[in-house]
Amino acid sequence: MSFIPANEFSDAFRGKRVWLSGVSGFKGSWLAEWLLALGAEVRGFSLPPPTSPSLFDQAGLQDRIAWDCADLRDPAAVSASIAAGKPDFVFHLAAQPLVRLSYQQPVETWDVNVLGTIHVLEGLRKLTHPCIAVLITTDKCYENREWLHGYREEDSLGGYDPYSSSKAACEIAIASWRRSFFKNHPVKIASARAGNVIGGGDWAEDRIVPDCIRSLEQGSAIPVRNQTATRPWQHVLEPLGGYLHLASRLAKSVGQPNAESLATAFNFGPPLDSNRTVADVVKEILKHWPGEWVDKSDPNAPHEAGKLNLVTDKAFHLLGWQPRWNFETTVARTLEWYRQAQNCRTSQEFSALTRSQIEAYSAA
């Protein structure tokens, strides 16, 4: 079979209305920038940016999209925003995304991630026109047995910490609503599982790359709390490209025999050789921005997964999707963004920097 060139889904979104939750977050801002570049009309739904600085503010996205600044936990606000947007496509990214924060705010994490997703599903139920919805969860939705081999879409869902378990519950809710309410509905729903994305414009607390950048900018040693943990590191554009591929393919499949197989869950992860330790990531970063790091591991710290890999055969065979950037390129592009961002002064410059990386990825 042939692979879909990155530009094949360009026409799928040109002139289309897209509703994007979590638009002010790291991944949401990258996806909004990409959708605008593809000619889409974007309506975002989110709280104010969770960090300062934020890519959302740096790239001036609030001035280039329609933005409903509201809480995912407010079902009326969610439904009203979806109804007003009259979307052809929906990408639901909004979430409480941090494992360690979920230990401090377990109820809020479940409220945002599970009930928030259900509010989106209920908003979609009210639509009467065709719409393709891709709801994003995480690679941490699987019951992690610390296997050396990767997890497939049919493996058991679970989660040790409140964040991971909330995302497993999201997947269960999505599957339930799809079977119960969307079988003969004009809205078609798929879910996407990816995680541990890195890339420029991430300023979140308690994530390894932003922690590295903050320390390097200050000239201090990078604190590394879990250097042996292994993750499937991927550039933020990898899963976002997967989401766009999935939405485009699902839209084209409506009325076709393969539609049911696409309105399901998909993994989006990097090549197996990109499964590296946190220490590997830090060392690779220091090749591009010299500095030092220090082990800050704490035996009493909350539990986090040690090994976590994904198998992406389903996306390969059904969507023609495969990752494009290897581990070294992923880190190099990430550091390239942060280094060049030091010279950006206007939102137009931040937007141009971000789009240049989208173009480089699309050309890969």
C-alpha cells in the first residue's frame, strides 16, 4: 500500500469549520497553527493559557481564531460552543495532563478528564449535520505491566495514578457513547492515544524538556527526578499529524465499508528506537545547548510508570501513517525552536517559526 503524503489532507480541512478544545495548551496551540495553515476556520474552547509564557500567547492565536474561554466542566458552555461552531471536525484535546498533579488534585483530574469528555460527547449528540470527531486520550490509558514490548489498542485499559486511570475511563466512556448513541448518527467518533510529546513552545511545569530549557536559560543544573524511566518520545507534530490523518480518512470513509474500523481507537507513537530514558533525552538536549544536570530522584516520590511503549501497526495499515522524525531529529527540532525563539519579538515571528517546523515536518 502507498502512504499518504503529508499534504494529502490539506484539502480535507480547507474552508472547513473545526472545533478544538484545549486550544490554549501546548498541543492545542500547535494544532491550531497547523489547521490555520491548512485553511481551516478554527473555533477554540479552553481556559486561559495554563503557563506564562505560552505558545498560544506568543503566536497571537487569540487574535486569529474564534475563542470561547470557558471551563470543560461546564456542560452548558461546552454544548453552546460546539453548537455555535457548527463544526465539520472536532478535536478534543482539553485535559488535566500531568501525572504528578493528579496526585494532588485527583477529583479535579477525573472531573476534567472524564466528565469533561462526556460533556463533549453530549454536545456532539446534539449536532444534526455530518461531523468527524477525534477525541484525544493518552498512551498511559493502558494497564501498565512494565512490559518490554509495546501496547496495542486491544490491550487492557487501566492506570495506577489518577491521571492514567482517568484517561482509561475516558476511553471506556467514548466507546460506550459511540455504541449507545452514535451508531446511526451523522457524527463519527474516533479516539487517539499518544503521549510524551516534546517540541518548542512547551512551558509546562514538571515536564522534562521545559525543565531543561528553564535551567539552561538560567545557567543552572537541570534537575532530573526519574532518569531511568523509559518513554516513547516523539515530536508534537507526530501525533498531531496522526490526528489529522485519522480525521481526514474517517471523513472520506463515511458511507464506505471501512468506516466502522476507523471510528475506533488508534495509537500514535514513534519508532521503537525512540523509546529512550529520561537521561538519554537530557544528554541529547545538552548536545545542542551545553549545560549540566543533577540527579534529583526521590524514593518517596509518587509512583510513575517505568517503561511504556506503543505499537502503531493499526495506524500504519489502516491510515498509512508512520512517524517521520527519529529521536535525534525530534530533539534537534525542539531545541532549534527554543534557541530561535530567543530572537522572536512579535507574534508574527513566533507564528512563522512554528509554521516553519510544520512545513519541515510535512516535507519529510
